[in-house]
Amino acid sequence: MHIKQLDEQVSVSAQFSCDAMAELAASGVQVIVCNRPEGETEDQPTYAAMESAAAEQGMAFVAIPFARMTADHCRQFGELLDSGKKIHAFCRTGNRSCNVWAGARLLAGADGKSLLKSAGGAGFDISGVLVAMDH
């Protein structure tokens, strides 16, 4: 599993197997966030399977699925950020998860240039989020 750290609180990755939950728990992750719609592809584990695997490792599982991100998705992710818990978010490639992180951080008043640098360092382009959210 290739984990990309966005900031001290949040990491992202592409879809992973239920077996990888132990690795995430060992790294201190407390909340797993899925940004994929249920059944987006035939090979992805079900929400129930992912939730069960996360719970076995003492982590919470939250689904904030989307194909097109909205401000509401960013607000939902922001509520998780406000918990202060260490979060690992995933989608098919990690891109959606990075974008929803950036949107949530922008709503909380973060500097767009700093977010752009952090996302770029992890291999993601959030310029569309910056434009859409007018930062």
C-alpha cells in the first residue's frame, strides 16, 4: 500500500484491501474515510467489509462517497478533521480524497498556497478546488 501524507493529521491512498487495516492502525490512524461510492467497481470491498476490518483494528470507518465533490462533502470531512483524530482517506487513486481534504481545509481558513504545496508534494493537483472555492 502506497500511503501519501498530506499533513500531520491526514494521509491518503488508492483503494486497499481489508487486510491493510492492520498497517494503518499500527501507524496510529484512528478514522478510515472512504470517498468511493459503494460498488464503484466490481473489485472493491463492500462498505460492510471495510467497516468490519477497521473495527477489528479499533478504527472508525466513515463513508463520504462522491463522484463530483460538493461543499457539503468538504464540510463532512471538516467535521472529522475537527475531531483531531488521525485520518486515512482513500478512493480509487487517492485524488478525490486529497481534493476533499483540501476543500475542508480551505473552509476552515487554511492558506491555498500551502495546501497546493502539500498536495503537490504528495503528487496531487488541487488547483481545481482552489478555483472552485475561490481561493
